[in-house]
Amino acid sequence: MKKTKAIKWLFVIVLVLAAGVMTMVPVLQRVLQRHAYRTAMDPHADFHDRCRAVETLTDPVMIADVAKNAEDLEINLLAFDKLTDPAIRDDVVKNARSPAMRRDAKIKTMTDQTELADIANNDPDWGARHMAVQTMTDQAVLADVAKNDLHPEVRAAAKKRLAERKLQDKKMQEK
């Protein structure tokens, strides 16, 4: 009889402890999110740690703040790519601290192939041309940029994008 009572009490203690742990989960998640946010925003932290921190962020407000205010353009863009809400993406396009981030975010949201082709062919900033090439789907323009752009990274991005498009087309034909 005493053994049964002891087992019941042990069971109650386990349930109470489990309930306590379960109430701690949201607190721990918030702590981890804040840590990831601070790491992503820290310009002195290791770049790869910052990238991993952005990847672990799930709070759209924190992700948007990283996209708008982090000091490294690659970190900004990594965070921007995680955003799915069009209103938040538009806010980043309009309010990012860095002019380069505002430009790149705007290009990433463009769908007009004529505008993208104009940027890819005529923008004096190779970074803008590079971003336009990564967003475009027009294979003729991509082929022209891959052959004629003055900057090697823009040419390489155009070649990569062409290869991706060819692979996508091949997969579509197989279906």
C-alpha cells in the first residue's frame, strides 16, 4: 500500500515538473530569438555565426529589423529573403538604413522583366546589375549579360541563372 502511494506521489511530482518545463518553453524560445537577433546585428560577430543567427530567427519583426538595420548587406539580404509578408517587405524597401539595401530589396521585389533588363544592361553599379540578373527570367538578356558585362561577378551570376533556367525548363518538359 505504501509503495502504491509513493508511486502515485512520484507520478504527481513528474507531472508538476513536466508542466513547469512546458511553461518554460515559450520563455526559452524568446531568449533564443533575442540571442539570435543580437548575434545577427553584431558587426563584430563571425560572419557565419551571423548567417546562422538570421536563419534561426522566426519573429518577422526581428527579421525585418535585421533586414533594415544590420551593417552588412549580405546579412540584410539574407534576412530580407526570409520575409514573406509583402507589407513588411515593402517597409524594408522604403526604410532600410543602407541605400544599397533599399536598392537591392527593390530589385528583388521587381517582376517587370523590362525594368530588370534595363538595370542589368545599363546601371553603372555592378551590384545593381548583379541583383537584377539574379531576379530575371529573360534568357536572351541573361545570355547577353553573361557574354558582355564588364564585371566578372555579373557575368558569372548571369551564367548561373541561365543554367538554373535551363534546368527548370528541362524539369518542366519531363513532367
